[in-house]
Amino acid sequence: MKVLIVEDDAILGELLREYLQRLDHEKVEVCVTGGEARAVIEEETFDCAFVDLRLPDTNGLQLLDAIKRQDPSLPVVMMSGYPTMEYTIEAMRKGAIDFLTKPFTLQDVALTLARVTKERKLLLENLSLQLECQAKKELEMVNRELEEKVHEQIKLFEISREIDEIRSSEELYPRIVNLASRIASVKKASFFVMPPEQSQLMLLAHYGLAIDDSPPCIFEIENGRLKELFGERSTHVFLSAERRAADFPVECFGSEDRGMLSCWPLRIRGELFGFLAAYHNGEEKISSTENKLLDFLIRKSSLAIENMALYESLVGNFYGILKSLVNALEAKDLYTGKHSERVTGYAIKIARRMGCNGAQVEALQTVGYLHDIGKIGINDRILNKPSALTGEEYEIVKKHPAIGESIVAELGLSADERSIIRHHHERWDGRGYPDGLAQSEIPLLARIISVADSFDAMTSKRAYRDAMSVEAAVAELKNSRGRQFDPEPLDAFVDVVNEEE
């Protein structure tokens, strides 16, 4: 066969060329742009084309139109690492015969090419009116396969979209088992990870299992048994009831169920990390389409876990750097050292007293420490001035919330988390800074930090004044209730102080 590959990734294009040449195809032409591909198809004919959806000079769908105008019988397989339902359906309508979702394997390419060869032969027979009746039946079958392919691409898109939306591992594992139950004919599913010692299994999420304890659950298993079971490269392992009983503790999958089980190992950089286990409906094995979908789910989840681990490491390091800067900033002022740490502690107590949810408390724990990070951009002479600030100096200091927000802009913080830094000097009566927000316009977490920050400032000794007593500071806070401070977090803080005393 003569095969045309249009792919702007030079490494991938060369890899496909070498692979197809090893399969003894007559010619494999690789183009990196749509313009180059148009020129080639005008000069010679091909038996199949693989076209990337995104090219440097054109849209892959536009090139598909051009190819079909030049040779309506040429089978075109679209490729993309970022498929959408709309692009997939549009490509099929314009005449694409298949859609490969990156990352795909070379085996996927070979299987697609084999099917394309068969379908091209059927199409040519239909065009030449040979065996018209048989061709019609085959064409109907191809159409059904096409519909199934569109349905499969929609499912792949749904998997990709849902996994890409996940931002934490706590969300990921329940989503894996939920997706498995939706995309395949399985009545129960569970996801396990294997701790480093390899002698235990940890159940992190399940769907439909009758298990007494809520995840995570830990089960003992023979050391190294899983690596032996899954091997180094297997993507799908089918377990009969007898094999399962011999390899796993009964309670792993629910003691009442003796049905057949399929497992998909999840590897991180080649090392076994965990696996998805799914029960079959009835006695039939998972279909090839379902197996492909579940295999894609596991590969996509593996990439998500790696990316989340990398992101969390980078963000953790960045937070560490910012906290070190805050410590260095506060170390210059003997009177306000550990201010951020104390403010964060007060804010968490207020939030818990108010009944804030876990995400809000976590935001205060993480970002509260950085509420004054913008002071890094203020001259030390002003910050450490041993007397009251002039009006001009105070205006400079008022810039630190906006400076702080710009410092953490690339951390991907939520609006509530950013508000802790930008809006902790807003006032309930609208006379604060930097934006002059009032009452409920001020995000709740910023209102909480405002109370905690003011209390610590009043009870800290300064060069130009002594620290106020707790009683005096609380009285001052109450005096500003409904003017500077939101009554709700202020009252909650007063309750906390009274309880502690």
C-alpha cells in the first residue's frame, strides 16, 4: 500500500514511517504541513492517509475536504491528542473512516490500516457495481461500524474530558470506578493501589460492592503476587472465580460474589501502581470495544496521576519558597515575628466556629500564611519604621494586597483563595482598600482574615506603642463591629476568645 502521513510532530511522523515500512508497505510519504500534503496528493495517488487534526498552516478538517475532492475513495484516518465530540462527528461526516486518539499504539495503527484496506476494497467494489447486493450488505455493516466508532469516540471524549477536569487524587479514584461502570457492561468495579512494600492492597474506591468498611480499606496479600500476576506489559488480565480465590483475599471484592473478574493494571513510569477490577455481567467477557475504552481510561488516569504528582510537588515547593520569604520578612521585625502564623491560627478557629466547610478551612490553612506576602514589594525602611507612617508612606503600604495577588497569580488559586491576599484590608463599610468593597461584596474568607489580622496587630508590641491586652483588643474589635468588621466572623472570634479564657 501507498500511505500518506500528515503530522507536524516530526518524531511521531518518522516513527510511523519506519513502522509502516517494516510492514512492507510500498511507499510511506510524510508531510508536516497541509500545503505540502495538498501538493503531494495532486502529483500521485495513495491507498490511505493519516491526517493530524491540528497542523501549523491549516485545520485537519479543511485538509480532509481537499483530499476528498481530489480522491473521494481515499480512506482518511484522523489523529488528535485533544479530540472533541464536535470534531469527531464532523470528521466522520466529511468522510473520515476512523479517528485515532493520541496516545495510540503502533498496534492501533496496524489494526486501523488492516480495517481500512478491507473497507477500501469494499468501497471500490461498490463504486464499480460489482457484486452489488453483497456490497450493499457490507456497506450497511461498515455504516454500523462507523456509528459504533462515532459512539466510541464520544465515549473516549467523555473519559478524556472528565479526567482532565479532576484536580486532586481524592476525586480521581472514585471517578475511575464511576466511569468504568458507565462505559462498560460491568455491575461492580473497584480501584486498588499497592503500597511500596507489595504485601498489601489498599481499596481506594468502589462501585456496587457490599463491603463493610468505607474506603480506604487495607488487605494483606502475598508479597510480589501482583507483579507476577500482571507481568511487565499486560494491559488486561481475566480472572476466573477459582483464580481470584487463589490470588486475593475473599473480602477484597465482596465475599458474596463469585463471578468472573477483569483487571486493568495501572503503571506509573513502568512500575505497577494499582489496578481497576470490574465484574462482568453474566458469564461473558468484556467486549473488545469496552476493553479498549477501559484501557484508555487507565492510561489517561496514569497520566493524570503523574501530572498531579508533578504539579503538587511544584506547587508545594513554591509555597515553601513563599513561606520562607514571609519568614524572612517577619524576621526583620522583632515585634511582628510569627504574625502570619498566628493570624492563620486565629482564622482557622473562626472558620470552624462559623461552621465553614473543609475546603474553606483548607484554603485558610494554605493561603492564610501568605496574606501579607505582598509586603515583600514594600521598602524595608517603611515596613520597619520605628514611628507612625506619613500619609505618603501609608499609601505605599496599601499597595501590598495587590502586589501579593500578583505574586501568587500563576499558582492556580481559586477566587476565594486569592481574596485572602487581595481583600484582607477591605472594610465592612466600604472604606477599605484596595478595591473599596463593602459588606457581602467582600469574600467571606477575606472577612475572616481581616478580624484575625487586626486582633494580632493590636496585641503585638510595636516600636512606637505597646501591645494591647486581649481584653482591650477584643473591646476595640467590638467597637468596630458593623463598620470595619463583618459581625458574623467577629462574633465567632469573640466566642472563641471567651471559651479559651
